Amino acid sequence: MNSRTARLKSIKRIISEYHVTSQEQLLAFLKKENVSVTQATLSRDLKLLKVGKVSDGNNGYYYTLPRNRKEMESTQQYIHDIARGFLCISFSGSLCIMKTLAGHANSVASALDNLEMDEVLGTIAGDDTILVVLKENLTSKQFIASLKSIIPELEIE
Amino acid sequence: MNSRTARLKSIKRIISEYHVTSQEQLLAFLKKENVSVTQATLSRDLKLLKVGKVSDGNNGYYYTLPRNRKEMESTQQYIHDIARGFLCISFSGSLCIMKTLAGHANSVASALDNLEMDEVLGTIAGDDTILVVLKENLTSKQFIASLKSIIPELEIE
DNA sequence: TCACATTTTGTATGTTTATTCATGTTAAAA
DNA sequence: TTTTAACATGAATAAACATACAAAATGTGA
């Protein structure tokens, strides 16, 4: 194992074990384990590991590892499938109709299912049309906002 | 509604709707809605809203709202309950024994249940002792690391 | 209304994180 | 082996974000 790989491993462990709040602090932890790098490298490492920084619910922030890679990658895949097939969307109460490219309804609907959005109760797909049943009282605006936040490249309206 | 409250609302909406990657970008979004503030204020607003910054799974980072406040606060409560009662921990295979202050076993165990850690299959509490059944193949080290990452103030070993 | 406290904000500046650029290192190709 | 390309790193620096402090805005009790 080369030094970079070892360092990345250490970083993961340290981040999962402590509430690390800055790269400087992480640097200190690594130093204690005789790993010596500069802040610049840590910045690159954290990006590589896709480490995020979230609130401790109190007044500070700490680094977090992303949900595991598999899960992440498949999410990306679903998003891609939806963006690929999606054409337009319309609503009637809690029912939502999505039109897709011919033959894409199934892939889009199944991707939508797999995303397990709270807002979606279920889907039925034809060939180029999907019926999405939404949670009661959810407005079309809210659902569109959620979709957009997950799939920024979606062009709605 | 005063201007600050309105602004916070706008920020939440914008962040949930777009992949905002910097305060400068957020500033631009707000400007389009005729909300005029400085970066300094946004920094404070984001901290107030406990907004985090996470990987887009690709190569960038964007702001995210925290899980809803209720959930967050109750999590903090559980953590507090555990830290309050916890004394020490020991292991035998996938079984873990936690000793707590007299009478605290129940509150600690129920808090532990409520945290819904993947690692924990179930708990049984007496008066000052809890039996925690862990997922198979989980090492005591791993479990302790998880606990510490959730409850940094815990002093183990 | 005034006087006073509290909150919110901008400016200036400090701190933290990301990037550029030069250099070293490793791995593959010839 | 030498050459070349890709990658990894540190130093310096730029960009992004946070904060101290003063001023402005807002609230509160008389």
C-alpha cells in the first residue's frame, strides 16, 4: 500500500471516529500517527473521498464520509436514467403524469422508485408515460422542487 | 414577517431547489429575488439554518439543509441521555454490556434504540446494565468508533 | 414620545479551504 | 535503460467562508 492510499485510509478512520472540524485539526491527528502532509494535500484528499461538512446540530460543523460508494454510484445512475428519458410533467391533485421518450417509461419509473423519495407513494409505467402517485397534500411545486434538487439537469417548465 | 425571516425562507427554498455551491452564488440567486445582503450575513444565515456542504458524487460540493429540526433535536436528546448515564462498556463476541448510573439503564437503552444504529440489533436493559446485541462480525473497536463518532463526549477506555 | 436594551447588519479582517505552478515520483513505452 | 506521460505533492497564493466590532434597526417599558 503506497503512502497515499494509507493516508486516505487513516483519514477515513479518523473522520469516522472523531468530530473533525478543520483540515488543520485533521493534520494534527495524522501527525500523531506519523503521517506528515500539508493542508493542500488534505484538501485534495477530502475532495477525493467526497467528504462533506455538516452541522453538529449545535453550533459547529464537522466532516462526514459520504454514504457508501455503491449507494452513491447507483443513485447517480438513477439520476442519469431519469434525466435521459424525462420529457415533461403535469399534475392533477396528488397524481403526477410524466411523459418520457418512447420506451423509457419503465427505466425512468424504476429509477424513481429506487430513489425512494418520501414524496412518492408509487409509480405505474406504460411505454412513454408514467403515473406517479404522490403523498397527499404535496403541491406540484414542492414535488418539482424536490426533483430539481436531486436532478439539477432536469428542465421543468 | 421581518426581512430576516423572509430571507431565511428564501435561502431554504433556493438551497432545496438548486445545487448551490457557494455563498456568492447564493447571493446572486437572492439578488434576482430582490433580496440584498452581504456574504457575511449569508455566512451567518447558513450557520443558523445548519446548512451543510456535501459532495454531489461527482466533483463538486453543494449546500444541503439538515434533516428536519425535530429529528435533529431528538437525536441530540438521545445523545445527551446516553452521555448522561453511560459508565463503561465491555464485549463478548457480538454481545456488548454497558454499565450505567443506577436507574439509567432504561433511558440509555431506549436512547440507543431510538438512534437506530445499523450496528445494533437490539437492547435489553436492567437497572444499571444493558445488554446490546450487535450485528454479527462487528468488532468492538468498530462499535466503539461508531459510538464515539455519534457521541464525541463519551469517554471510552 | 424617549431612553435603553436587544438584534441584525455591513465593513474590515481573520481563518479556512482550494488551486496554481513547479517539482518530484512512479509507471509504462520504446 | 532512457524517454515520456501520468500522478502526487508542497509552497505560495487565491478564493471561500467566518467573525470582531461598530453602526443601524428594532423592540420594550415608562
